[in-house]
Amino acid sequence: MIRVALTAAAIAAVLYGVKEERVLEEAHLFSSCSALATTVASEGQWLGCRSGRLTGYPDLSRDNCVRAPARGALELWRCPSALVASHGTG
């Protein structure tokens, strides 16, 4: 009976972790993008994307974004409109 309860608790924990994608992003399994602050007023939005172990870098070209040269661990994208809300960290 205890094994069933422990197995159910483990499954529930895994399902909760999958539901909260932030957990998987912090574990660097999925790619993630965040808005970057720019010093020059420009139309659109700059995003810095990090690679995920399972998914690699995201492809934002389907959202009419243009890829810029990579900068360290970040892949930079310039998008004509805002895709993600800025979290204040870039």
C-alpha cells in the first residue's frame, strides 16, 4: 500500500513539474527566451534565447523574427512585434 502511495506521489510531482514549464526551463531541458532592454528606441522587440538540452535553440522565424549573430550563450532575435513580456531581466 505504501508503494502505491509513493508511486502516485512521484507521478503527481512529475506531472506538476511538466505543467509548470518554468521548472523544465530552469533545468535547461527546454529553450527559453526573454525580452532584452535596448538603449535605442526601435520598433519591435529584441529577444535573447538560450538553448535547451532537449529542444535546442528556438526557431522564431515563423513569427517574422530575424536572427542576429549569437552572443555567448544567447541567440539574439529581432522581432517586429512583442512576443514575450519583459521580466525585467535580460
